[in-house]
Amino acid sequence: MNEHVRGIRKRGNVYQFNVTVKGKRVTGTAATLEEAAQARANIKAELKIDTPRIKTEADTTDTAQQAMQLTIPAQPIDTRDSLKAIFDITHKESWEGKKGEKTAIMNAKAAMQFFGSYTPASQITRERVREYVIHLEDAGNSNATINRKLSALSLMLKTAFENDYITHLPLMKRRTEYKGRDRYLTEQEEIKMIKVIDTFNNQDFKDFIIVLLDTGCRCGELQQLQKQDVDFETGGCGQVSLYVTKTDKPRTIPMTDRVRAILKRRISTIQDALLFPYRKDWIRRSWNKLRKNMDLEHDKQFIPHMLRHTCASRLVQRGIPVYTVQMWMGHSHQATTARYAHLSPSTLFQAVAVLNRAS
């Protein structure tokens, strides 16, 4: 059969095929050209359309009468072990309703787009995974992004394994993720930032930034803060309780003087139950404007999450024990908080003093 059949192309050691019906595109892979042609025909039959005739290579006389044609019989196909079917199961059992649902779906669909939605899970071999990683690298994905996409594919294949659709799981080596330096604001940068925000005449954004900075909340956590979650009496300074968190573990944070003042004002003026009822696109637009006006467009680490790093860094720098900082920030593991420990060298200096006395 001709290696260049419409809708089928060779990709590495497999043949990738696609079928488009009324704007809907279905893709898949097969080990041979004949199997790919058969699969296309089967999918068309499943979609209840007529199966067209697939032309083969004409012989050397190059006449229309001598051109061979192959009609593939339409047969229903069993798609229980296809990536699409396995995705549906995985979504229902592991992702649906979870905070990371949208990201998981996006990453899973990236895999289905590469391998083909109708490709059986058994065809996702170690070699094919390696090709997928190379494809992601060529597309400019970072190591962290590649790891997230591999994690989605890995969970889908684990689901296939648990349902006896495959007998083993292909090895997926994760890429090394460079953590880099945690970016945080210096006090001088904070002063400049507040001055720039003041020129925007956007009090809501200013309140949002200051509360993030002084509480160490994640943006999503602050967006879910309700009036009833604020207590102005406890501890003399008051506290805010966060119930919608990344770790699904509620935590309570004391308020600084300026957070207390901001929340008192907002509770008295905001009609909504949420104290910061703003969408992600509002936050992104406001932050990009801030970044531009501070001439920090080149600084890729100048992002809202940096304010959380700033809060943790300041707590450590000012002598708060790492365990207390862990509770404040809501870190599940102390190792996460420990990365800030180098910012507080005072204990090391105390150790030097002990050695000096010993000598």
C-alpha cells in the first residue's frame, strides 16, 4: 500500500491517522499502514458515515485504469481500552471536582492529541513516551511542564492497568526541575510597588496585594475569604481563617495592623460575602500593569506568588522558628519551609560563638 495515504502519516515507528467529520477530528496510531487504514474505516463506521475508498499506489504505467483501489470493510471497534475511554474513567475517579481538574484535563488532552484518542493504552510504550517527551521539548515546554503532562498520562495508564487493559506500566523518567532562587520583595521594592499602585487609583488591587504580602496567602485562598472568616478579637490582633486551601487543610493566620484595617474597611463596604470577589483575569491584568510600570517585565519571577515567598522569607529573617513558619504558611512538609532557613543565619553565628569559647 502507498506510504502516503490521505489521513495517514508515518511518525517514528508507528502510523498516525486522523478522521474529520463535521468539524470533529479524531486521531490515533497503529503499528502498520494497513492497520491505520482499517482503524480509520472503523472509526468512520462508528460515526455512522460512509466509508470512502482509499487509493493505493498506481503502477508504473501511470494510467487511471491500472491504479489499484482498496476498499476497507467497515466494522465496529471496541474502544474500551482507548486513551479517550481511559481518560473518561480517570477523570471521573481522580480529577472531577478537584481543584486541579482543569489543569489535569489540559495535560491529559495534550497526551491524547499526540498519541491519538483512539490509540489503545497497550501501544503507549516506553519508546513512545520518549518520543512524546521529545515532542514536548521541541514545543518549548519546561521540565516542570513536561513532568505535569507525564503525571497526567501516568495516572491514565495506571487506571488502565487497574482495569486490566494493560499488563505493565511503561517507565516514565521525570525531568529535573530547577528550583532556582525564590524571588521575594525587599523593603525598598515594596515601598516602590505601593507607590506605583497608588498611581493606578485602584484601591481594591492595593488591598489585595497588601493582604497577600502580610498573610502569605495564595491568591486562590484569598479569593475565597468570606466576611464570616474574619475574627477581630482573638489574640488582641485578630485572625483570618482559611478554609479553601491548596492542601485542603484549614489554617488560621493572625492579622498585621494594616491587614486588620483593610479587612475592617472592606467588611463595612463590600456587599458580597467574599471580601475579594475578583477573577483571575482581573488579577492578571492588574499585575501585568504593575510589572510594566515597575519596569520589571524582564523579571519572570515577579509574579503574585512571589508575595507569599516574601511573607515566609520575612518571618524567617526576623527570627521566627521554621516550625512556626510552616504552620503560618500551611506547608504540608517541613522540607518546603526549610528552603527559607538559609535566610536566617543567626543560629550559625551562635554556633561559631560556641566554638570560639571552646577554643
